Amino acid sequence: MGLFKADLYRSFAIGFALGAAVLLATAGLNSQASKSSVIGSAQAAPAAIDQTR
């Protein structure tokens, strides 16, 4: 008689497999669309005149 039954380990394995599949599917779908639309090109701020004097 063990501490945990085999059903618990089977449930963890199934949940891990389903979670990994969802994660990979989500990453695969977002990789094509998000390369150009999420982050635009960087632009430097204009130089400001020093007004401390």
C-alpha cells in the first residue's frame, strides 16, 4: 500500500501532456503574427535644451 495511488500519477501525466500541448500550440500560433506587430522600431527622444541655468 503506497502513499499515492496510480490514478494520481496518471492524472498528473495527462495534465502535464495537455498543458504542454496547449502551450506549444499557443506559442506556434503567436510566433508568425507577433514578430512585426507587437514591438515597433525604436526612436530616440529629441534633445532637450538645458534649462537649469
